[in-house]
Amino acid sequence: MLEDIREKSQGLTAKIILGLIILTFAVAGVGSYTNSVDTSVATVNGESISQQDFNKAYQAQRNRMAQQFGDMFETLSNDQNYMANFRQGVLDNLINEKLIDQASNDMAIRVSDERIKETIRQMPEFQVDGAFDNNRYLAIINQAGFFQSSDFRDYLRTEMTRRQLSQALVASEFNLPYQENLQQTLQNQTRDIRFATIASEQFKSAIEVTDEEIETYYQENQARFENKEQVKVDYISLNVADIAKKITVTDEDVAQYYKENMTQFTQAEKRRISHILIEFNEDEAAAESAANDVLARLEQGEDFATLAKEVSHDTFSGENGGDLEWLEPGVMESSFDDAALALANVGDLSGLVKTSFGYHVIKLTALEEEKIQTLDEVKVALRETVSNEKAQDQFFALQQEMARISFEYPDSLDDAASGVDVAIQTSPWLSRAGNAVPFNNAQVIEAAFSDLVLEDNMNSDVIEVNDDIALVLRLNTYQPANVKPKSEVAEQIKSILIAQKATEKAQNTVDELLAKHKAGTDITSDLASLNASFEVKEKVARFGADIDQSVTRAAFVLPHPVAGTVSASSASLSNGDLAIVEVTSVQVAEIKPDPNLGKQQVSQLAQSAYRGYVDSLKVGAKITRKVVSEPTTVY
């Protein structure tokens, strides 16, 4: 049969068909290069801001907000209008950064490679025991998503260039003494006020809401009643801690580990060293003669520490009697190390020791002998260590087996669960953010909402949540985003409309009372009919906490009272009630110098200058924006 196929494939018809297929692929291939799709979210003076850059910035800002505000942000994220403004804010920040980058380039602001390197070496995140550690540096930047060190250097160069420009703007700002005096006067000012609170609740009983109003509100505000898409997954989990519980560790295992890792239980000998240094300068012979004189004086009984302060050219250690603290072999030259290690007893002196710095006289000031912990001393801790190591080895082996079986049998978790001896579990409802451990991991959520799980209904790949936990997911139930039926939210809408109408009614009532009060009419009886009365507060501070801040803000916006006029206004309180606020007098306190105020003002002026500079860049810029939607992928 194969021979027959081979023969027929050589015919003219087969060749024509093959040619058409090749031509189709060729045209499609050319089209894919010539008809590229623009996926940018904005352009700034001809430079694009990509969808990928927006997604990364959006996710980073969202993570910061979620970490800072927790459940409150989760509630806000269900508000479509809020999230639209949130996305717009992220895009605005990217546009501002692009403008700053372009301005920096136009002004030829540069950051040298040497400065980049020095900055990286000085960053405490990359240091171990106060010194730069390249392995730690690479691990941290990889964890942050920079898989090439050049990527991180480019990122740091951009950030430092932006900072250089912003710092130039900030450093040019200053304040004047009269500004400090004016701000202190305003901050320390107090006011005598009186206010009456009108509760909006009392108006609710007379409010009526029709079915048509409920329907209209429901249709116009469906985003408020939307269920976010959710998913439940079945999953199997490997956990090192669970594996460790089943591990048996024998005394022989512990003894073998102790033997193979003896250095972990050995505290090496420690030596504390002092020295006196006579540098070569331009005359090595004179330096050697001076060093011999020092040695002779020490041998005659002079105090080493006193002599070090007097003659040592190493002034830093000399101030401390020549103390170099505990010797770390390899820090000094080998001749120095050899001489220091040859000293047998505390108080022993070396002869003259020559290094590239000059001649040294070395003294052993403290000695701690080598200490080795016995097996009995560390046996309990070692048993746990050996158990964890064995569990880790089994974890990796089982993880490979779980990956193999779940891939070979993708239509069920049963085989994989049986193969690695774990139970299948079911998650709670999961959304794209705000889930409990381990479902707060980005890779887990990406897998749970992936096409592989949702559409193909197959097992996910193995997900390494961390070094100790690995999961495989499978779809249990998917609930797409949908709007709750009106019947389910009708009472909620009715309450909202009643509250809105009650507040409107209260506002109209307050406006009428305020007009009468400003006209000089006594409104005491009117307030009493509304279960309200004026409450007097004296010397209210601008940032006082004993009354509602809405009342305080309204009071400090009002003008100073003048004879024959009433300085009053209304205020909306945080609980939905309203108030009539009147200022009866203003007191100016004695100004006390505040050393921090000037710095605060300069900081505020600098921020204002920076915003003004960015705004000025926008004036002549050509900026185009696109409507940005909620990213569908969690990064």
C-alpha cells in the first residue's frame, strides 16, 4: 500500500495540489509579516506604549493596592467605573514616564556604566554581610523578572535617569520665611462654631420607589450587580511537610550525615590579632630599621597598644591599640597570615613581617580553640534535617511522576493521585485576585483560568507554588461573569434609591433653612421639628478629631464672620446626614517656630513643580490614547 501511495504522489495532479498548498503557505507567511497588528495602548510623540507594558504596570499597581487595602480594594475592584478610572491612572503614569524619558534624552542626561555598576554594588538587597554577592544579585533580579543582568541594568539606567531629572527640579525649589509664617498661622488658627445635624433617615418613611425606577436603575448600573467569573478546581498536591511525616530516619542515617558534614559542626580556631605597621615610603631600609626599633621596645616591655597609637602608620587600627579584630585568612597577604597563624599563645609577638604595605609586628591578643559539636549534641536537630532532605528527594521524584502521569492521562486526576498516593481535593470558588493560599499564587490562577483547563478540560501542567509545594489542577465548575437577576437585587436597589431620595430631600430642606438663617430668621423651631438643634463648639482646631471632619472642613472654608452677616454653609457628613455649619469667631494663636515646616513646604513645592513640568511637556506633545480594558492575563 505504501508503495502505491508513493507512486501516485509522483503524478502531475499531486504536484499541482502540492504547489497550491506551498503557494498558500507562502502568501500567508508574507501576510503575517506585512500586516502586523498595532497592539499599543498609546503613543507619545510617535513612541508607542505597548499592551504588555501596560499589563505589567497595571498588575504591579493592582498588587500594591491589594496589599495596602486588602478586602477594601477587592470591593472597589467590583465597581466598573472605579476600575476604569484605575486603568486610566496607570496609563497616565506610563505616558508621564514616556514624556520624562523623551525630555531626558533631548537634554542629553546620561548615567554612565560605572555609576550603574557602583549603584548595584552598593544596593543592600544584593549584599551578604555588608559585601556585594553576585549570586544573590542574580537570584533576586531573576525573581523580579529580569532574566538577563543587562535587562536589569537597562531598567536601572532608565530609573536613575528619571530620578536625575526629577531631583534637578526638586533641588531648585525653596520657600520664604513669610510662607512659613502664613502656613503656621493658618494651621494654628482655631474657630468658634455652631452646627446642627439633620438626619436623612427621618425622611425615608415618606419616600416611595416605583418598579419603573428600580428597572431604570438596574439597567443603568448593571456593572454594580455583576458576578465576576469564578472557577472551582479539583487538584492534587505534593507537600514536603506531608512527605516528611512518613519518613523513617534511623540512627545510622543520622551518624552518616554527621560524618559526611563534619565541617557544619566544627567551629574553627579563631585568633584576634593586633599589629603595628611601619610603611616603606621611599626608603625601605629606613622602614626596616624603624620596625626593628619598635620590636626592640616591645621586647623591653613597652605596652603594645600604647606603642601602636604612637608609631603605627595604620592610623585606624592604631587608635584602637593596633587591634584588627578576629583574623580572617585571605584578607591580608599570605606572609601576614602565616606569621599570625604561627603565634601559639596569647601575648606572643612575631618578628618583622614584610608585606607590600611595609613591615609589621604582630601580636596574638585572643585565641579560641577549635570546637567540634559531638553527635549526641546535634542528634535531635540532625534527625529533622535528614528527614527533610529525604522528604525533599522524594518530593522531586514524586513531582516528576505526578507530571508524567497527569500528562499521559489528561482526562482525569485519578491516575496521578493514585500514582503519588495523594487525595484529590476541591478548591473554594476562585477569582482572578484575592484568593487564599496556595491559590494566591499567580501561576496557579493563570493555570486555573487557562484555555487548557477551562476549554480543553484537561489537567494543567505541574505548578511549582514554591520549593516545597507542587499542584496539578483540573476543572470542577466554571461560572462565567454575569449580571445578577433583577429579582435578586431589587431590594438592594430599592434601599439605594430610598437613601438617595432621602438625602436629596434632606439637602433641599437644609438649603431652605440655610437661606432663612443667612437672611437673619431664627430657625430654632424649624430645627426642633427636624429633631435637631445648634451645638456650640469653641476653639475648634483645623485637624481636630472630636467632631465630624466634614463639619470641620466646612467651617475652615467659610470666611471670617463680619458684623451684619452670617458666615454659614451646609456640609454632607460621612454617614449620609447633613449639617448647617456657622462660624461665629476666629482666633489666631501665637506662632511657635517649627523647624520641620520649612522642609515640608519645600517638599510640597517640589512636588508641585514636578507636576507642573510634566504638564508643560504635555502641552507640546502629540499624545494618542486607546480605551484600555481589563487585562485578561494575570502577570
